[in-house]
Amino acid sequence: MVTRGFTGRPPKADVAARLPPGQYLTEDFPVLQLGPTPRVTEETWSFTLRDGPRPLKSWTWAEFARLPHTRWKGDIHCVTKWSKFDTAWEGVSFDDILADVGIEPPTDFTLFEGFDDYTTNVPVADLRGGRAMVATSYEGKPIPPDHGGPARLLVPHLYFWKSPKWVKGLRFTRKDEGGFWELRGYHMYGDPWREQRFTGD
Amino acid sequence: MAADRVPWRKARIGAITPVTPRVKSVRFTGLDGTHRAGQHVELRLTAPDGYQAQRSYSIASAPGDADGLELMIEGLTGGEVSSYFADIAEVGDEVELRGPIGGSFVWSPEDGGPVLLIGGGSGVVPLLSMLRARAETGSETPMLLIYSVREAAEAILREELEARARDEPGFDLTLLTTREGATAGRRVDRVMIETALDHIGKPRHVFVCGGNAFVGTVSDLLVDAGVKPGAIRTERFGG
């Protein structure tokens, strides 16, 4: 449906090619979160991997820092429509976390948890092969608290609500269980290139 | 509680009314259904060449308002959607609308209180919907709004807010002007938060909406003042 009188300002072709449908490019880094920034420091942070309720392994900040580190640079896409290009992150890949525990994933699904009790689900297949990390640095510096520091998940090929801030652990689940937003009308998978914003998209 | 698919719908502009020098109230009609106070909708505009722009806007009207769904659209310099509403849109035009959306920054009278609302600039819009929802249902839930603007002329629907504070039992308004009047130079601070908490008691729900720095500062002050983090819901624009 053409909107009378609207022409808009389409982005240049090179930008447009990198923007998933319905997104626009932003230069700043908007902050979205449910509530206050939880008070988590490197001293109080830890990360726990669990199979259902059963803990498999936990790492303190110092222990986590000794795991192999991975760098990733690329574009991120928020369901609220902004995309940001060429963001640079460093952290520990899901593959290296699993290798440190020495196990194969016990199920096909995970639910990540943040220190603010936020949760979100990501299939195991989307975490492996270098596609996800627990990031501990952004643009070469510690991640600022309002962007999820000291550590956040990074699953950049999905909408950014799938990359929870202040991540404290992940739980392997038998079924694909929705997290906070997925239970409130947002899409279970969240692929920006298929514009999977809401249930049924 | 997964929702059904959220379709794009045609919405007709029923009224456009300036509410401050920079902000227009835009009413949309022809929409079925209702919303929860605090939710937002998405608008989609389409150019003749097929190019589309989408943006999210908080809903200002009360759920079920017979005059239609009201959004407050700010004429942001250079914004392709906001400039369409500032310069081109007229009553009778149609745009596409999707929603309502959002299940976190929401309040209904049955959620109870006391409720503390803190808004900066156009961050007052979803809070306005909550106030209106409270009034529509005759709720007497204690509610207090701290509304911070640079100048009084920038306050959205100031007369309505002041009339509600005067006429509606249990609702109080603290209007803070940070660049003029007796409060010039002041920001929402510890004393103001503590005064508000003393006045309405321990809040069951706190909603904070505004720019990023405002929301960050205010929510830290709330936690420092002893409000449980889980009671505080935040929303930032520019996001």
C-alpha cells in the first residue's frame, strides 16, 4: 500500500544490501533492557552450564579468561528496527566452552539466563561452528554495563534480543522452551533476514 | 501465552493536533481491538518505488478509547518517518500499522499499586496511557508521575496532567523543568525519588521511560533507594 506523499530516504545500495528487511542503519548503540542494570562485576560474575537443573560446570571470571578467546566483527540487528554495522567483539565461543567441559550437547535446545532473570532460547545448532560466543569485550574494551558487561551472549545472526546481557548461564532443555520475550509474542527463532519478529512471522 | 500472528492493518488518520512546538498528536481510526497501557505499535510507510520505512511508537490513548488510537509523533530533525508526519500527513490519509506489541512495560488497573511513573520528555507517552487507563476505570490506585522536561512548553499535555492531578483522587504530579523556573539546573535526584516514595509508599510497580541516560540514572537511583529491581520496568527511546 503506497503511502500518499511519502518518498523516504532509502539507504545507498551498499548499505541496503547489508540491511535485513524493515531495518535501518544506526551509528550509535541504543540500549534496551527490561529494568535497571544489574550490579554485576568481574568479581561477582560467573557462568554456569547446566543440563536441565543439573550443573555441568561453572567458571569464575578468572577461569573464563583462561579459555581460548575468539574475535568476531560484523553487523547486529535489533528487533526494534536498528542495525549497527562492523561491531567488534571478543570472547569465548560456545564450541570452546563445550570443549572445556568435554561433552557433546545433551539436547538440541538451550535457554540462556541473565543476572536480571531475563531468559531467551537458542537452538544448539545456532551456537556451534563459531556462530556464538560469550563476549567479554567490545571494540577492544570491557563491555560497558548498559551493554551487558562484564559478559553478554553474542549470537549475531539472530535478532539481538537473542544475545542476552549480563549472561550468567545456559541450560540445555529437552524441548524448545520460550524465554521472556518469546512468551510475550516474539518469535521463537528470530532470523532477521526472514523478518521473524513476532509469533507467526 | 503466545500471541497469534500480528498482521499489518490499514489505519486512517482521524486527527492531527499539535501538542507542543515539536510534537503532534496523531489519532488513528478504523482499527479493531484494544491494547494494554504501555504497549506500542509499529508504523510502516511505503514509497511509490516500494521502499518501506518502519518505526515503533508508544500508544498514548487509554485502552478502548472511542476516539481511536493516539500516538505522539515528534518532528525529529531528519527522521524520514517523523518528517512525513510533520510535513505531509493529513486527516484521511492511510498508513499501515501493526500491533499492539509488548508485554513487559505494561500496566492495567487490576495490576494494582502503588505505581510510580517517571518520564523524561516524550518518554511520558506510555505513562500517559497508564494514567488514562486508571481514570477510565475509576481506579483509585495510588499513582505518582514525575515528569522531567527542559521547559514547561515541551511538556506533552501539561493541562491534562495538571487537571488529572487536581481532579483524580490518588494521582499526583511532579513536573520538573530542568532549564527554567525554580527547578532550573535540577535533575531527577535522590531527594526527589525519596520524597516520591515517602508520598506513595513502597511501589508495587515502577515504570521509567525516556532517553538512555535519563533512564539509566533514574533506575540506579531507584535501586539505591531500596526499590526491588524486579519492580522496575524501563523503556528507552532511540531504541
